[in-house]
Amino acid sequence: MLAFRAQPPKAQVVRVSQVRYNRVLAYPSYTTKGYIPPSRGGRKQTVFKKLMDEFLGHKNYKGQYYDNRFAFLKQNHSTNYIDRRFAEGKTKLFAEQSEEGGAYEERPLSEPKDQLRPFSLNRFTVTNTMVSKDMKKQLVSEVLDEGKPLLEVAVKYKMKIQRIEALVKLHQIEMQYQEEGKITPTMEKFADVMYKAFPLFDPEAHGENLTEIPIPSETLHSRFVTIAESEPFGPVDAAKEFGLEPAAETLRKVTEEGEHALSVTNNTKVHKTFVAPMHEGDRVAYKFTDVKVGEVGYRYGKPYRDNRKDRKYAFDNAGKMYPVLE
Amino acid sequence: MALNKHNLFNFYKDRAPMFKVMSMFMQKWDSKQKTRGYHGEHIPEGRWLKLFQKKLDGVAQMDASLSGKANDETPMVLQTFAVLEKRLDVAVFRAMFASSVRQARQFILAGEVKVNGVSIKQPSYPLSPGDVFSVEPDRVLQALGEKKPSLKEAYKVDREQVIQWQKFVNRAKSDPLKVWQNQRSKQKKMRETYRDLYNPELPPSELEDVVARYDSRQESKINELGKKLNSITRNTILADIVNTAKAVEGEVNASVFEPQFGAALANKCFNIYQMVANNKALFEGGENEMNEEISKILPKYVNGQPQGKFYDDTKAKKVKQALSELKSGYLEKVRKDHKEQAPSEDAIVSTWVSRLIKHPKLPSWSEVQEKGAYKVDLPWQKSMWGLEDPSKPYFTPWRPRQFIAPFAVLPKHIEISFRTCHAVYMRNPVARPGESELLKSKFPASQAAQELRWIQQELPKSQWHTAVELRARLVPLQYILGSQPFGDLTIKCKPGVLIPRNDTEEWCEELKQIISKCGEPAEVVEYCTGSGCIGLSMATLANVKKVTALDINKQALALSEENLRINSAKIKAKVEFHYGDLLKHQFPKTTATLLLSNPPYIPREHFSTDGGVEESVLKYEPENALVGNLEFYSALCELVRQGPIEGFVFELGYREQAEHTKSLLPSWTCGIRYDSRRNIRNVIGWKPSWNILQSMCDEIL
């Protein structure tokens, strides 16, 4: 057997693996792979680790990356996002002295909204803005003290009604916390730092569009209709064609009842209940509620698929999850 | 995505994917890998596919046409992951109450998160609009705050700090001015560099600095003043007057004394000068003689008795009195001057240096370990580094952790109160023109689109790459997705064959109910079947024995065969598809008594965008399945007369088509059916055996 193995193969097969796609490791565009750094302190160092260290900059003995501009939150109501100003290795705060050629020029942003875009690759993601303390105070007093209708306040501040409601609600919680003395100086400091780290809401620049309605799913499909040449055909006719209510009606619902008003069908069932009259010697009163068989309890013989993957769950008032009987 | 430096670097170096050099599958795979790693990576794939909702939420802006601007694109594809945003764990992370979704999960599982005041322990709890959720403030401070150092870490830092401090004090003591200036310029530079940034290590700002310095300076100034005031006596004042007058060449007048005594006291000085001007011992002798003379005028008193020689005449008494008056005025002036006068830099530096004290040596690590604590008293830090309050789970005094700035994005659908660590979930995130309401996705829309496709997986792989371009060219969505629901069937669509319409579905469902109610066995024939939808939906009924369907289009017949295969589980009747040209009166040999048809019924003259037909329909749907008029109804009536037909239902679009049918079949009872949108939709005819069809009619012809 051994002798047989020792013989060289008669026909040599050369296997060439088919290369369809050369996977390039995700090196940053501003640098090439470069040399593989020597191990440091007995620990192997990779190219990516080296590049990351270069990006992060020096760390002092307190663990602070004092030289990296992204390590710090802004405190002048502006953002500190990675954008074209600081791309391509321009992340250092102290670069002016260390690099020859002196200070690098900050490339200006092309439009003011760019400041609100955290991810340069995705221009659709935009950060929200912070409502200033003064504006919040004024807004809350207009709603709570002066009792102005929400719609009027919404139009004045160019802010959706839901946001105004939320601001008022959070203000009430803040007042309650303050009364109870639950707000510690540390929490104040945290809130202050976060408050200053975001741009402030300016109704002119960041005002919300108050005429937004959810896109009805019906309009995502094509429909065709034949009408006479002289027959007028406008948006309301189109709505009829789709079997939808006019957009103005939808907008009214959205502004008055909130967006969820459209999706929520009236599911709250009112069950008939009565309390049976008590007789002498009864210690408890019996309350009877009309329910449909199958809706309550477990009906014998009904398939009960508790091992199903997409079982429905609901939460009771105590926040406990329970499987919904179907 | 956690808020940490590793993610930041990966995000920083990330570039848009090179879709151009990738095959379609690579694009999908790559996008799926990246976007899933970012959105809900803690959710297993199977679970995610269950969660995924096909319907993506977007909003339309009603004033878009009024603004007159070009409407921005609505990034619907970015909504792919919107369903995840309802989850409590994701919402807690978005509200910046946790540094990652996984941390948010931990907080929830530990019972630190409340929704509407009730502690919820399910990370998947679905939030609904209007819900208020809150996180225990200590947890939030921990999540967004610097990491709490261990005792050893704190000790290491403090040991280094103390060493640096001792060195600094040594340097300052040896060369105060230089160190002072270095320190000042260094602090100035720091303040300049970290302008507008929150750096907890930054020395207090210039203003606070000045205030602190000023206070310490005041103290030294008061001491200095005390010394100065003690040194002033009547004797020194008189000496000063004499010396000043001596120094003047020529006439002496009041203005001579102004520099030292001020304008207010100059006259008094001059009076005194005039009183003593004749005293030669004062003015002509040397300094000793002058001092002797002065002590004669103003002798020292011991126990109320003047010492040595002294003048006791009225003149000397007058001089004494004048000097006493002058002294009180002069002391007042000196005090005032001293207050206004700034101390010299040297004075500041010397007080600064005198206050620098070396820190006592820190105990050894083993001692610290035993005790569990040590004392620090540095000018800027009065307790252990980061362990001011060791009971807290975060660095104390609190400071934000590093590298959260690039990730700090305020969500649009959640309103946050950082003071109380509460937030309101206002609505589910939506896409609007030019903006995706949340999706904090860092990926471009193209990548999200690829992920969306990965999920939908409704097309054969070979067609993926053209799908998006196709839709951009107005190809109906059903052709791209490849299928359309029809009743409880899924009907496959292909270009060249008419897409089943809702209108057809509506009357088919109605007819199905009628047939199943009557319960008698029936046989159905259908002309112009297209995708086979009508015939197949009839074949799902238990009492339909056989369905024969015909079409002129062979492509349609192939598709209908395929649809039969797809839906074979639901089909109960025998189904046959045949080729047949209606206009050439090619009729099948059948015993069926019910004829159904959805022939082409849009007149040629209406088949244009002006006629109300959508562009995508004009461009991509088969013309021969749509355009036609009375000729088809004539042919169908011919078939009715020839065959064993006893009932029929035809779809149509115009009243004249119904009337035409009735005129060709005078012996039949015919009716018209309107659809739910009150448009004329069907003509129905029957003989007594199919009387049940009458219930579908809205109007009898």
C-alpha cells in the first residue's frame, strides 16, 4: 500500500478555482492597505486596528481621545456629524500645528439642511430639532393656561398636533417630578448637555407640513376609467374611483383624531352586563356579561396551536404578556 | 447599532456599495447582510420575515401642488424596517435612553422601563401612538455617561495625576513666571480648540478664572494695605512735604503737592509748608537734621509724656493740628488709591506660586485594595477619579461618554424629555417626500431597495435587475411582482396578458356565492379567460363539476395552465383550457349551461390617456385584451343561441353593450349589474333554470 502511494500520479490535474468576484477588504478610501504593522507588546496588530487607531487619534492616560473631534458633543446647538467637512482623515482637532500646511479648510455644506443629516450616504434621514426652553414654555402656557385650540397652536408653531400634545404631556411630567424632587442635579446636567447638543426648532426652517395624509394603499395600484372628453375629472372624482373618502376629509380626521384614527377600526365591543338581584342570605352579587362562545375561555375541541411560530400575543393592564386565543 | 468608537470607525470609512461591479445576487446579498446587521440584528431571520409587513407607510402632502416646487422623491423603500421601530427596545434606543438596542433589551428585562406607568418586561412590546415610556434615570445616565472606572483604573489615573502635579509644582516653584505664562497660553489654546464642544477636562472658562483669581488677590491686597497704612504717621507726612518742597526749584505753590496728596489735600499741605517754611533746620540741613527737627515738632509720647526736646509754642501746636487733619485725609486717599490700583503680574504670580502645595503621597495599591478607597485632594478633583459617588453605576461626576455625537439623532416620531427620562411615542414612522421619518439607516436608498427585494422574493432571480427600472418606466406593479391576489387565489401575471381587476373579482365572488348557495351541480364555460382568473375561481366551488375556458392568446393559455398548477390545492372541478377565436365563432363542444366572459370592451376611440386610461395600462397591458366593442357581444350571443347555454354573465363597460346584447336575445330575461362604485359592470341573462342569477341584477332590461 505504501509503495503504491509513493508513486507519482499518472495524470496531473490542475485545479484552477473559478474567481468570480475579488472580494476587496473594506479599507477606507483615503488610505491603501499599506504595511502590516509589527506586533506590539506581544499582541498582533492588524491593518484595520492600525487604521482605527489612526482615526481615533491619541488617547491620554485618562482614556480621553482628546484629539478627535467626534469624541465630543457640541454645545452650541449644532450637530457633530460625519459629513463632507470632516471626511478623508480630517478628524483631528489639533491638526493645525502638527500637519504641515497649517489649518485645513473646512469644506462648506452645500445646503443648511445638510447639518441635520447624520449619514452622508443617506440624504433621507434627517434629525429632529429641539424645541427651545422659551418656546416650550410659551407653547405650554398657550395650551394649558390660555386654553387655545391645539389646531391654532399647531398652525402658529408649524408643528403637528401630536408633537404639541407630547410636549404638553412631558411638561406635566417634568412639573410633577420637580414637585416630588425627583430631578437630581446630575439629571439636570445630563439634560443640559443634551439640550445644547441639538439644533433648535425654528418654525420657518424646520416647520412641519400640516397637510400630510397617509398614502392610501389603494392608490399604489393602477386603475383606469373611461370618461367622456368633456367630463371634468378632478381629485375628488379620483378618490371616488378608488372608493376612498376625499383627502380633505382624511386630513380633518388626521388633524383632529391623530393618524392612528385612520387605521384603528372601532374594535371596542360593548358587552351587555347586568347584576343579578340579590336574595336574602346572598353574600355576593353576581354580575353577568354577554359574550360570544369562542371569544372567551377555551372551547373544547378547538385546535389550539400553541407551538405556532407567529402566535398572537397581547398585553394585559399589568403589562403581562399572554397568548391570544384565536 | 451601538454608540461606540468601533462602529464609528466602520461607519466613517464606509462608502456606498459598488453595485456596478456586482451581480444582482451579490447586490441583494450584500445589502441584506449590511442592513440586517444594522436593523434588528438581535432578531433572528425567521422572526424578522414574520414581522415584515408588505405595506410600507408613507404620507402625501396635499399642498405639494400649491407650492409650485418639484416634488421630492418619497423614500418608501427605507420604510422596509419601519415595523421594527414599534418595538419597545428599539424605541428606547432611538430615544437615546440606551446606548444600543441590546442594552435597551437588558434595561427592559430588568424591569427598568415603564410604558404608561406600567413596568413592561417584554422587549418586543409593540408601542402604539400616544404611549409614554420612561427609563430609570440612573440607567440612562449609565448608558449615555462615561464608563465607571474600577478602583484599580481610578487609582492608576490618580497616581499619574499626582505625579504630574508634583512635577508641576516643582517646576512652578523654580521658575514661577515662565510656568505661569506657559500655563496661561496652554489653557487659552485648549479653550480655543474645544470651543463649542463639551470637554469635561477643560479648565474653567476665563471668566470664572478671573473671579477666582480676583478673590484671592483681594485678600493679599488687604494685607498689603494694612502695612502701608500703618507706616503712615504725621512725621512721615511732614517729611514728605519738606522733601517735596526741597525738590522744587523756584517758587513753591499748592500744585507741587498734588501728585502725592491729590488736589483736595494740596492746599492743606501748602499751608503746613508755609507754617514751617522759615525753619532752616528743616530745609537747609541734611536728612538727620531734618528728622531731628521733625521729632522736635512732633515728639514721641511714652505714657503720655513727650520724649526728648520739643517745641511747645502755639506755632508748633498749629502745625501738629494741621498735620493731624491732613493725616486722616491722606489715609483715606491711600486706601482709595490702593483699591483702584491693579496688582502687578509679579504679585499675582507670587501669590499663585505660594498657594501651590504638593499632594501627599498616595497609599500603595495593596493598601488601597485593602481599604477599598483612598483620598485625593487635587485643585481640580477632590475625590477618587470617576468615583466621587461609588454607589452610582456611572462615572461620577457625570459626563457624557465619548463618540456619541455622530450617532446622536433625534427621532421625528418620538418626543423626548431628557430631564425626566420620559418620551412619548407619537406615531409609527413614515416616509414623506424628501425624508424618511426615522429610519436611522445609514445606508442609501438603493441598498434598502435591494433588501426589500430580498424579502419579497417574488420574481425569478433572472429578472431582478430590471425590476426597478421597469417600474420607473410605468410598468404595472403586478407585472413586476408577478402576481395578484384574486379572491382566495393567487394569480400569476405576465406581460401580454391582462391583469385581473378588482371589478372582475367583485362580481366573481358574488357569482360564486350564488352558485354555491343553489347547491346544484353546474358546468361552466368561459371565453376570453386571459390569466384564467374567472374560470379558476369558479372551479374552487364544490358543486361545479367542470370548467372549460378559452382564449385566443396562446401565451395567456400557457399562463392560465400555470395558474391552475399554482392553485391546484384549491381547485375542486375539472378545468380545461382551449384555444378559441371568438370572432371566428370557434365554439367548444360542451354541455355547460353557464357562460361567463370578460371580453375586451373599451372602444378604440376611448383607448388613450385622454379617454381616462392610465399610461401604464396603455404602455404595457395587451391591447387585444382591452380594445373591442359590440362585435364581441354579438359573437357571445351567437354562442348562447347555439349551445346548451341557459345562463350567462358578461362583463362590460357601457350601457349600449348591454342593450345590444338584449336586442340579440329577445327571448331571454336580461339584467344589468352595477359595481360597488355604481358603474355599469355586467349584463346577465338567464332562462328559468338559472333564475338564481336574478339576485345579481340591479336592473332588469
